[in-house]
Amino acid sequence: MINILKTSKYERERDKFVRNNNKSANALIKTLDKFSSNPIHPSLNLEKLKGSKIWTIRIDKGNRIFFIWINKTTALFLD
């Protein structure tokens, strides 16, 4: 199981993303569940940004979560 830490910026952006939108909220919940149980699940489209320590996973076609690995079992969500 992966532990997820969150920056205040991530939390602000998350709140904007799900505000008054159940479809987005449900997509985010499913993504977080998949990531915490299996971070390499194919539907997450896990990618490392070239030349940095930042990784991304996809919530849906147009939205991603940016994060860094703190260690093998902990991720810090940035945006």
C-alpha cells in the first residue's frame, strides 16, 4: 500500500477540481484508490517527466496529478 502525502497547493487544486462536479470527484477517488493499491496500474499512465524527479498519473484524459516519490512506499502529491 502506498502512503500519500499532500501539499497545500494540491489540496487547493483538488478542491477546485471536484467542486460541484460528481463525475470529477468519482474519477479522482478511483484514481487515488488504484494508485494506493497498485501505483503501476496501466490505467494510471504513470510517467516520469524528463529531466526531473516529478512523476504524473492521469485522472482522466485531460487531468493529471503531479507527485514525487519520498521513498518506495510514500508519494508526495504536488499539483
